Amino acid sequence: MNEDIKTFTISIYTENNIGLLNRISAIFQRRHINIESLTTSQSEIEGVNRFVIVVNITESQARKIIGQFEKQVEVIRAYYHKDEDTIYTESCMFKIKSALLFEEPQIQNIIKESNARIVTVNKEFFVLEKSGRRNEIESLRRDLNVFGIMQFVRAGRIAVTKDEMKITEMLLAFNNQ
Amino acid sequence: MNTETIKKTQEVADKTERITGSEAIIRCLIAEGVDILYGYPGGAIMPVYDELYKYQDKIHHVLTRHEQGATHAAQGYARISGKVGVAMATSGPGATNLITGIADAQIDSTPMVCITGQVFSNLLGSDAFQETDIVGISTPVTKWNHQVTKASEIPEVIAKAFYIARSGRPGPVLIDITKDAQVSEFDFQYRKCTGIRSYVPVPKTNPESVKAAADLINAAKKPLIVWGQGVILGKAENELKAIVEKVGIPAAWTILGASALPTTHPLNVGMVGMHGNYAPNKLTNECDVLIAIGMRFDDRVTGKLDTYAKQAKIIHFDIDPAEIDKNVKTDVAVLGDSKDSLAKLLPLLNEKSHDSWLQEFKDLYKIEFEKVIKNDISPTKEGLTMGEVLKQINIETKGNAAIVSDVGQHQMIACRYADFNITKSNITSGGLGTMGFALPAAIGAKMAAPEREVVAIIGDGGYQMTIQELGTIFQQKAAVKIVVLNNEFLGMVRQWQQLFFDKRYASTEMTNPNFVAIAEGYYIKARKVTKREELADAVKEMIASKDSYFLEVCVEKEDNVFPMIPAGASVSDIRLS
Ligand SMILES: Cc1ncc(C[n+]2csc(CCOP(=O)(O)OP(=O)(O)O)c2C)c(N)n1
């Protein structure tokens, strides 16, 4: 079976426990799956965490690792989604010399056109924040690179799915058992 | 939204008592029905041992001679009884010594709770004396693990540990408890865990898939059942038997499924897998419906997946959704507890027999008998064979013994030839193939079921991996019968070297000590057999012995185990020589 490798966004709803990240990353590690990005935060439900993990794998691999995640005692539910089934974004920050703002007027245009936001400015540097798709962030980085970037950092993808996640119902069902 | 994360049994009003964490640990174990545990003391777990001393009339601690032995003993205890085995160790090296047994329990779905001591919580992360990150180390090989740093957490965490270890697909759980949690006092009350909101131990059985499975089975001309340990873990032996008999389906077993249906049952067609029987392996690629029950299509069972049962419709009964389609694509998956789903299947099946299909198994058995079995169990050549030893054991135990085997050629021979009348009687390390498993596992099995005859079958290699547990046998007066089949080789590896590496016997020959003297050094009655004439009498004497007994049988040095599916070959390419 030569299946296509695609980008999948994996969402894992979990209890908020120390050590769970270790358990989850071990599942990827054992199967030699490289994590493109990983974000974890509180979910819409009090006390429930959500991992959003981006990987490039085949769909059957995705299906199998979802089974492995769900097997973990503290995982409530896990899903995988293709890009077209999610709304996703990434964000990044640039730290740039303040002097450039005045020496290179072009920078101001780049900032305006890219919808980036200036977070702070002081005498030495200013900080730009931008969120959007990867290609937008990349093109901004290329544009700014010409002038010199002091620091650049990009956060992992965050995503919400188009279809419903029935986590709340599941948790309520447990209460009413 | 706020929901409970775990469910517990009713609180008993005003029933708290102020006790230390370590006393709480013992009280929790007693509340969970633990009567025996296996372990080894050390600094970080001493307060718990002190409590064990006080509670010794209620709970029996067995001092093994190595922490690995404690885990395997707990496994043997669990495998023969269906109860949770418990092992305990100190921090650092004590804890790391548990890992092999934990990994073994994980891959063989054995319910086990391990408790380790840990350094004081204020020292965590400081490279303190005997500090290891045992929670980190054990994460990939445990069903669940947790570190406790406060005494007040102990009851809830231990309750969860036992619930998780025994429910659903069982497995090992490790609880690491810091020394400060052990020594501080709190208001104790124990409530058993009855549910965890993020954890679904038994998935719901879909009646439609049961119906679909029944339809396939009813229409089948050549159905074949392959069952695994899921039948034993789900206590579904009677349901399996009823189905097999009602529909007349030939039924084969994986190594861990052995003994769920008596070996003498006319529809029991033997073991599948690398050294399994000829007929069920060959006919896996002839059946039209393959009914897999509580087994996981391990590569040692399937051989090359691309050529495994491609002609057949596959029905897979399993409690673990992650097993479905993991290795073999199924046509019908029935999730749920094996006892429950088989009970639902039974009334939907039509009474039938498959005589000509069963005849195919008998015909192939005849071939295997002529080419392999006859020479294994009734040899005419001079040297003793492992198979004839098993035959003698069958005669003396009448197939009622629990056979605890180690890993290697003797294991395959034991599983192929041992007679099993009673379920839970084949105790062996299947998924991990852990040499050194058998001797300590036999101790645990014997202590859990003192009324049973427990015979350990071990190679001269694996025996020396946990030989120190002879000390435990002696101290505990555990009447384990130990058979070492001595071929002076790491036989299974030597067999591969002979077949696939042009007989280059790299580091597989063993110069062995005087095993009889060693056993006698532990005051265990011992005998060595080198000739066929002595075998029957020696086995008889061993089984008749009320106490533990050591029997060394010097077998042919370079015998091979056949049939064999070479690694990576198809089940149809099973070799008889
Ligand atoms: C702990 C461990 N180390 C290595 C192996 C690899 N191995 C599998 S079978 C075997 C040989 C076993 O020899 P012995 O115990 O003498 O039994 P025999 O095969 O001769 O019956 C070895 C080394 C293993 N399974 N477990």
C-alpha cells in the first residue's frame, strides 16, 4: 500500500496531568513520526487540555496513532483532520532594530501590507507580531530578512475543526452513568 | 462545565483515621484484596516495609532475590489467578530493575501494580542518592503511572491503579511514592475506584457487527477460529467452547491463548505461529472466514502480512479498539468484552459441522506427526529430546499441571506438547520473550494456586538469568517443580545460526555449572538425567514430591524445533524440516 503522505492536524483532549506530554510524544517517537508542531492549552472545557499537533503521515498511520492516543487512560478523545477540515493559523514574532524603521522606509510598507502588528517599540528595537498561514509568515520573514532580523520565533499551528467535537457530551455522559 | 474525573464507592461517614502514608499503602493493598506481594526493600521504601512488618498476619511479603524476579513472580501470580499481581521496590536501581517485568506485563496484558519508593519530594530533580525518573522511564511500558508526593493522594491513586490494572485490557501500572508522602500523616479513608471519565475500559458492543459476524460465520464453508489470551482474560472459555461445538469450527490458538480450550478437544487444531502446528498455519491461507478472538495478529503469528489469509473474510473480536486494523485489515470488527460478545454471537449461529474441512486439519496433522511429532515425543535416536520430557510430564500430571515456560526452544516444545485440561495453565512470556521469566513466574503461580501442580520448563540459558530465585523458593517453601532442559546451548539462537548463518555458532555455546549442586546448595532436592531409561522414573519422582524439586535433563545438543515459519515468510511456507 503506497499511500500519500499528507499534513494532518491531530487534536487530543486530555486530563490536565503531568507526564501526559511524555506519553504522547513517546507514541510518535516509537513510530519515527516527526512532529512538525505541537501546541497545548486549556480547551473550551474547564480542566480539560487540548493538544494540537501537526504531522506529515499517511491516513492509515493517522488512524492507527489515534487508536494509540485514545488507549491512554488520561486521553479523553483524539481526532485527526485534513487541512480542509480545519481552520488554522500560526503566529510569529520578529525583533528588529528600531533604527531600520527610519532608515528603510520600505519596512513600513511591508508591515502595513502584511497585516503585521507592532507590539512594542523602544529606542533599540521594535517587535512585530503576525498571525496567518505559513506561506504569509514565510514571505514576511523573507521580506524582512533583507534588512536584518534580530530574533524570529514562530509558534505551532492552532486549529479549530469545522465539525463538532462531542467532548462535553462525553463528559456529561460519564457523570450520569 | 465541571464534571467528576473519577467515580468511587460510597463515602463512609466519620470513618477517617489519622495514619501515615506508608500505613495507608498497606491498608489500600489489603482493601484491594492483596494477600501476597513480591518485592525488595531499600532506603526509599523502608517506611512501607516497616508497616508490612506490622501487618504481616494480613499480607504476606515475599522477598525475591532480585526486583526483576518480583515482577515476574507477580506476573505468574496474576496469570494463574486472574488477580492483580503486586511488586514493590525501592527507588533508583530497585525501580529500574522492575522495568523488564513491567514491559513484559505490558505486552502480554498482565494486570500488575508496582509500587516504588522515591526520594523526598524536595530532592526531586537534584540527582539525589538513588533518585531516578522512574515515572519517565516506565511511561512507554505502563498502562498508567503516577508519582505521589503527598500522603493524602495515596488512597485515590492506589484505587485508580488497581482499577486501571485490572479493567478493560489489563496491564501494568507503576506508582512512585516519595518518602515524605510515606512518612507524613493524613486522614485516611479508602474508597474503591469504579470509573475514570477519560477512560473507557470496555467499548460498547455493536449488535449490528455481532450480526454481521454471525452472517459471515453461518455462510462459511471453511471457517477457522484463532483465539488468543483475550478469551482467558475475558473469562470466555465456556462461550468459546459453545461456539466451537455448535458450529463445528476448527479452533487454533496463539501461544498466550493456550489452555482456554483443552488440548484434547476434538476441534482444537493446535497452535498458530512461527513454531505452531502445520495444519492451522497452512490452512490459515485456505479458510474462507477467519475468526480472530482476543488476539492481536502479532508478527510471530502472521508471518509475512502481505500473504496472510488474503483469501479470507476477517472477523476480529477485541476489547482494544487500537488493535482493529492495526496489522490485518478486518471485514467485521466486534469490539467489547470477549465473554459478552461471544455470548451475544452464540444464539445467532446455526448448528453445523464442517467435517471435510476438519478432515483437512487431520490430514495435515498426520503429515506433521510422521515428519516431526513422532520423532519429538517418541524418539528412536540415542539422545534425549525435549519433546519426550514433556510427554512424561503429561503422563505424570495427567494434563492438569500449570506449565510455566521460559524463552527458547524448550518454550516452543512446552507449548506444542504440553497437555492442558485447565484454563490459565500456560504461563509464558509471549510478546516480549523474556528469558529469565519462568523461575520467578512459577513461584508466583504456585503461591497463588498452591493446590495446583506447577512445573517450570526452562533452558540452561534462561535459567541462569534468574537462578538466584532458588533462594526465594527455598525460603518460601514454594513447591515448584523445576525442569531444566540442558542442551548446553542458547538453543533457539543456535538453531537460527544453523539455519540462517551457516552454522557460525557465535557465542551460543554454554559451559554450564553443576546445576544439581547449585539446587542442592539451596536445599532443593535435585536429580540429573542423561539417559532415556532414567527419564520416566525421574519425572515420576519429581511430580510425586511434596516439596520443590529440581530436574536437569541433558538433551540432544543440536536438535531443532520444527515446524518453522522462517521470519518474514508466509504461513503457507511453513517448513517441516
Ligand atoms: C533477556 C533475553 N535475552 C536474549 C534473548 C534472545 N534469545 C531468545 S531464545 C534464546 C536462547 C535461549 O536459550 P536457553 O535458555 O538455553 O533455551 P533453549 O533455546 O536452548 O531451549 C536467546 C538468547 C531473549 N529472548 N531474552
